[in-house]
Amino acid sequence: MIDDLDESLRKVILEYGLNGSGVELAFDAPTKEWAARRNVPTVDLYLYDIREDLDRRDVVYRRTLDENGRVVDRRPPPRRFALSYLVTAWTKRPEDEHRLLARVLGCFLRLESLPDDMLEGALKQQGLPVPLKIALPPAEDRSISDLWTALGGELKPSLDLVLVVPFDLARVETAGPPVLEEPRVRIGPAGGGEPAQPRGRGRRARGAAAAPAPESVPAPSALDETVEAGTKKQPGRTLRLRSLPPADE
């Protein structure tokens, strides 16, 4: 997915920012050794940070329907990650570097997201937008000067480009067979079973003898209710309800 984003950015910058200028585009770390080897004007996009955008996390699964409108499978939503690029220009004159940065800045200021026709690979197949932000103040836990210190170079003008990229998990959960029949109810004796003990409304006093069972308590088998669903080939659930005898007043 990251390589697809790099190729998409290459197409956008060469088309809208550096069209016909002959400037090279690189994705290398702008270290002193790398800068010393530059002999042509270059715009560099260094990917320095990758983290999930928790504010855009979605938890609702997507459903796939067949031609009859039945659910075939469910898929988790894509996770979105913010990828941050350090954009710099490298020439022999600072004025030329500023001019290149201005062209790149103007290129992305006109865009809310990467154009659909510029997306490559999996980004194009997903059909989801790739929003972007350019030259916004960095977060509190980021410092551009610390980044240049880690690269071993001197601080120079740069643009902070952040793109939110969806990552499809490619996980599919197959749905179970649909229920095609209405529930069927059968009421009658289920057979067998021990006689149920009568229940009182209050607690029995400690030490008191148990109340004798009523003489005409119906057998629980005559009070059973069975609910079945499905067919013999595709049996559904069977629910058996047992009624309690009248409470002892």
C-alpha cells in the first residue's frame, strides 16, 4: 500500500507541480551523504512517520449481498493510517529551492484528496478517497528540528505533507445459511419428567414442616410446550417451555 501511495504522489507532483521542469523526484532520506551526491535539481519526499488515525476508525462491518438481497459475507472496515512526508527541494541556489517548494505547495493546496485517476494499485481498487493536508502546524509530539538532527543534516525549509490512507484488511467472514421458513409451534405433552414441586409465595419459617403437595397437581408433561423451527434437512432451534403448577396460597 505504501509503494502505491509513493507512485500516486509521483504522478500528482509531476503532473500538477513539476510539469516539464526536468526536476527529479526522490523518496530518500535527506542525509548529508545523499545531498552531496545530488547534481540535478531534486524534490525529495521522505516518509518519516506512520501512525493510525484513530479519529477515522470505523467499527461497522460491510455486508455483501447476492442477487436476492441476502447477506453472503461480512467484511471489517478498512483501517486508516496517517503517513507523513518531509518535502524538501535541493538545488545549488536557495532561490531555486524556494521556487520549487512554492510549486509543490500550490499543487497540494488545490487538492482536498489525491485525484482518483492518479491513484495506483490497491488504492485505485479500493475506490476510497485519500485525503491530504499540507504545511499544517506539527503535532505536539513532533519536532521538525529533532527530525533534522536525527538525519544528521542542517535545518532547511520544508513542507509537512500528511495523507490518510485506507488499509483493507482483506478479511471475510462468511454468513450462515438464511432462515427461509416460519417458526412452527406444536403444543402437547412432551412425555416423561418428574412431578414439579409446588412453590409458595413467601419463605417457609425455619423449623416449620413442609406443606403437603396438592393432590391435583397436573403432571408437567401435560403442561409442556415445544417450539420447533426449520426442516428435517435443516433443523432449526427447539424450545421447550414447562409451565409451573399454581402457587400455594
